[in-house]
Amino acid sequence: MRVLFKISTALLWALCLLGSSQAQLTFSGYSEHEVDQLKTSASFYSGYNKFRLDMEQHPDDRVGIYATLEAKRYFGKTQWLLSEFLPVSPPFDTTFVMEDSLTAEYLYTVLEYDRFMVTVGKQPLSIGTGYIWNPTDIFNRKDMLDPTYELSGVSALRIQYSGRGGDLDFIAQPFRDGRSVTAYLSGTTQLQHFELTGLIARRTFQTSGAVEAFDGYGGSAVGELFGLGVWAEFLSNRTGNSGAFKSEWTVGLDYTFESSFYWMIERYHNDRGGLYSSAAGYSPVGVFDYLGGFNRALAGDYQFVLLRYPLGDLHSLSLWGIQNLTDDSFVVAPQLSLSLFEDVDADISLYLFEGRDNSEFGTQQFGGRIRLRLYY
């Protein structure tokens, strides 16, 4: 913790000095406060207080320097059993701790020249067209219950080229073994009302025994068809020299009515999803592949539905649900989004879980969340 504090403080001072000597340093950010209630075998509350500071500087019209510092302090229950969130059999149950942190969440530089843009450092990466699931994003995994929350920074080199006929995007992320990389190369073009992307990728990951990689290809499409918003993306890959390609895909539709009522549906499939039986539950291998980040979701098939209606210009009421089609469990969540004052937002959510005890959404009974965010 002391090391993180020293690093973050040094970074802040360095940027301040650079800003005072060469160009204006701009600040923005927010403070966020959240309280969660969760009912499993017993009822618990937990939460956090978070402060985020975003800094931006442009020493030149073609150069941007960006940094984000985040401080997070937890309260309430901070030690949890894995079995309180996932269907884990007793021999594999473990305890994890939600620890306070002070980190440089983003720290990157952007260089622009003619049609090229180069980004280097710990940067935000958001790839794909899906709302909850993005098979083509080999760098991140969203929280299914909170998919729009900002993603953590990824230390990478990114080179983007914008041409008249389309765009190219190359991303390389070094791996901690000092020998391997995760690499992504895509090309995007416009066809009628659709934006089409094709890609090849290599993802490096750590297993219990060694560092492995999978190679694959994929693509995505987003556009409009008969008045409906339409999107799809897929990734087919194989591990090592295996001859069998496994596929992961998502498709979605959305529509906004004249009354501003909004509707969305999304479907997700992954050939590598965990195996499930009503008697034994999920295999330990499937659970560990999910926890280790190898799989984007625990099971192989899901569907998502969202309904949203605005309450005036500043507030909205939503109802969404996710069904695990593999184990037939689901979660339903009504959510109220409020703009209390200028630059002050609040979200109030209730989560209702249903399923067998050994299913993904049957482990918990119900939960609630209140999140307050104040921008500056």
C-alpha cells in the first residue's frame, strides 16, 4: 500500500510540474459511494468510497498525456467465501478479501500524425459491439451485473490507421513472463448501413501448469436493419496445436419507440462454457476456467433482455434480466437512475435471483445496490 501511494504521489507531482512548465494541465473526475446488500445463507452489507482524478495535458496539438488516479476504501463485509457468489463444491471453496487500493488506473500517451494514432501505456480498451458480452475483446471481461461500468486500464501499445477505404487497428499487450504477448489486428470498413470488422488475434494466458496461447480469427458487425439496431460478433480460436476450433459469439437487437420506450435483447454462446448437471452442478474445471479469466462466462449459453423508459428528461426506470440457459437460472433487476442535481447521479438497483442451489444465479437469493456519483 505504501509503495502504491508513493508511486501515485510521484506521478501526480510529475504531471503537475510538467503542466506548469509547458502546457495547461486539466483536471476532472468524480467521487463515488456505493452500498450493497446481499442475501445468501445470511444477509450482509458491504460497500466502498471511491475517488477518481483524471488528468489531461496537451504539450502539442498532436500529443496528449493522460493519467487517472483512483483511491478506493471498502467498508462492511470485506471477506467473502467464493461459494457465496458461485456454485463451488466445498473442497474447492476459498476466501477472498476486498482490499483498499490506491492505483494509477490509466497512464498513457497519445501521438497523432497524419492518418496514424499511436497510444502507449496503461490505457482504456473497449472492443466489440455487444452490450454485455464481447467475444472479440481479448483484453477485458465485463461484469454481467454491471456491464456499463468503466473497465480497468490495459498496458499495451496501440497503433490505429484511418484510411479512405477503412481503418486498421493493431494492439500488443506484453505478458508478465517477459517472453509472450497478446496481439490483436483488425480492419474495419463501411458497407451500406453497417460497419464491418474482421480480425486475427493471439491471446496469452496463464494456466495452472504453464503459459499458453490461443490463435483465432473473428469479426463484428453493427448497423441498422428495418429500423432495428443490429449487432453481432464472433471469435473462433484453438489452443496450442489443437486442430479443433472453438467458437464464441453474441448477437443483439434494440429498438426505441416514439414514446422513448427502449427495448434490447442479446444472446451469447461459448463452446468452452462449463459443463453442468442438475445433480453435480458445474465441473471444477469450468469454474476455474471462468475464475482464471480464460472464459468470459461460467456457462455456454445466456440471453439478456432490457426494458427502459425515461421519467422526464433526467431520470429513467429500467428492468433487465439475464438467463443462464445452461442451468436454467436467472436474475431480474429493476433499476432507477436519477439525476439529483447538476453533476450528481444516483442508481438504485434490486437483484432477484432464482435457480437451483448449484446453479449460477441460484447461489444468492436477492441483493440491492445504491450508487451515488458526484462529478467535478
